[in-house]
Amino acid sequence: MLEILAPCGSPESLEAALNAGADAVYLGLSSFSARRNAANFGFEELKAGVRKAHRYGVKVYTAINTLVFDDEMKELEKAVRQAAQAEADGVIVQDYGVAAVIKEIAPELRLHASTQMTVTSASGAEFAAKNGFKRVVLPRELTFEEIKEITSRVDIETEVFVHGALCVCLSGQCLLSAVIGGRSGNRGLCAQPCRLNYTCGSRENVLSLKDLSLVDELKRLEEAGVTSAKIEGRMKRPEYVAAAVGQCRAALRGEKTDMGLLRSVFSRSGFTKGYFDGSFSDMSGIRQKEDSEGASEALKKIRELYKQPCKRFTVDFNVEVKRDKPVCCKAHCKDITVEAWGMIPQPAVNRSVEEKEVADRIGKLGGTVFEAGRICCDIDKGLSVPAAALNELRRNAVELLSERIEEKTKKHRGHRKK
């Protein structure tokens, strides 16, 4: 199944991505991130974020994707160790020297070749695979047929940008910001000078492109064997992240997508499919007043959507209330089964506990990633169990499930291509 990969420039965006239903997220530490001006994550925030994501069954990829200078090696080694200690699921890099350091210090970390490595062909992907990379982030400049060829020919995961900003230059190779203002994009400090009004004859804003959106092409990408659908936007607000994830999720379910909602959150004269279909038409665009019309209403709507976690897992419960034995709740989710134990039920004085009451209490899973499936109860007559005890039993079962999902997510860091 196609992975929906969300950008997280802050802990708030991570919360939005998780609650909206992302399968994986990517984020940067306070240094060596290609989005240094995002809030990013300190070490403690990273550890907490990875743990929460893993309990949701979500993977975390850390971006250490800037070029690194010789006098920064100590700091680089520290960043790599932090990513490993936080148990991140992979590291995105553009510098082969950084990849070599990661292999030496933390060989358990999976290497993802950044789009800045400019892997535009099957031979480039093969080279990356031979050098220890498990995934390549393909440049935005490829057509669908070129993406399909790489994916079909090379035994490596592929990640494709499906929503967000387009560079007028080949991904990751622009030096305009560095030349004009000394702020290098390859050092995480692009000032986006291409958005200024450069003219060519009667044409204006000739370097500014519309944002890319391939949300309606996700099924084709999935069928072509692409591993991950990547949303650009670590500098964007949490509502943008939640909206993009939500529409990607809808597209994969075969539902109608709301491009108007995405445009209200952020766009530049609408969206383009860019190079994907090979037409290269209608790609120019700037941020206009029309692009933000209805934004306040859209943002309010989106905030409501990601207040609570989306339901990721269906859980079946079997509850036993037996005389002289602790109450037992078995919870089964996918291939995970846990058992939680409660108090020994007491003889009923006024009212015996009934199946409906037990099922209602056990099925209250609001505020969690779980939804109740079948709830089967085996209850001896004439027994009493307080409502608070049933609530605690449910919470204990959910906590045990979350722990097992976290363990399982951490274990499955291996090669997942086909």
C-alpha cells in the first residue's frame, strides 16, 4: 500500500499529521536540516515524537540533508547519534560523506537518498542501492513514465512528491539564493528569490511556479509500485499538513478529493501536475488574493478534523467476568493479541453487571487510534463490577496494544520494496 508521508516542521505539525492519518512523517533536527528556518526538533522533542508516532504505527524519517563542512563533523556525529538514540526509522541525506558517517556510527539507520542527490534514472537508483541506500526520493522533474521505469527496474523503494512547492530549478541544484543573498538552499536557508517578479519581455514572474498536486494520481503511483507519496511543506502550518494528508487519504480510498480546500489552505494560482504528464503547460503561478479566499473558514474546519486521532485500528474484545477470578479482557488487533486483568468481581447486592454495560464501557475508545469491532462477553450471573473498574480495564488493554504496536513498528525497519 502507498505510504502517505507528511512534513513536520514543528511538534504541532507532527500532531496534525498523526491525527490526520499519515503513515510516516519526516522532520529535521535543529541542525543539518534543509529547512533550518522551520521550528524543527530538539533531541527530547524528537524522542517523544518518535515514541508517539510508533505507538500510532507511524514511521519517522529524520532529515540530515544539507551539505556539511569539515569543521562541522563533530556536530554531525552528534546529530546522527541522536537520530539513532531516538530510534528514527530512516535518515534522509544528500551528501555521500554524511552517508559514510551514518554507516560508521549508526549502521542500523536506513539511508534515504534525498531529492538533492538528483537520482533521475534507473542507473542512478541502482548506484544508490549498491551504496547502501534503501530508498530514493525522486526529483519533481520526472514524468510518470520515468518514475514507472525506475520503480520497475530497480530493487529500491521510491518516494515521489505529490503535493507542495515546485522549484523552477532542478530539485536541489539551485544556487540563486546563495548567489544573491549568501543563503544557500543546500545549507537549508533558501530565501526563495525565484518568487520575486523577474520579467522577460511582457511576461512577469517568469521564475515562479504553481504548487504541484498529484493527489488525484495516487492510485496510478501505487499501481506503478511507488513506495511513498511525499507531501512538501515543513515550513507550512499544521492545518496545511492535516489538509494534505486528509485529501491523500481520501484519494487512496477512492473518494472525491476537495481541491478547493487545499487551494484555500495554500496555493499559487491553483495547482499544476508539473512534469508528471510531460505537457509542461500552465506551470507559472504566484500567490494571489484569490488563493487565500475562504482560508479562515477552511482552517477552522481543518482544525476540527485533527483535534482527535483518526481511527487507525479496529479492535475485537473478549471480556470474561467469572466468579472468584479477576475480570479478563482480551484485545485482538490485526496480528496482535493482549490480555488485561482487573479486579475479582463481587456478589451483586442491588444489580448484577450486564453484557450491555460491559460492552458499552469497553467500547468507549474516543481519543485513541482504536475503534471497537466485535465485543463478546462471557458473564456469570449475580456478579458486580464497578464502572470505574471496567474503564480501567479498557485503558490497560489499550495501553498494552499501544506498546505492542510501538514494538512492532520499531522492528519493521527493513526493506519493504515489493
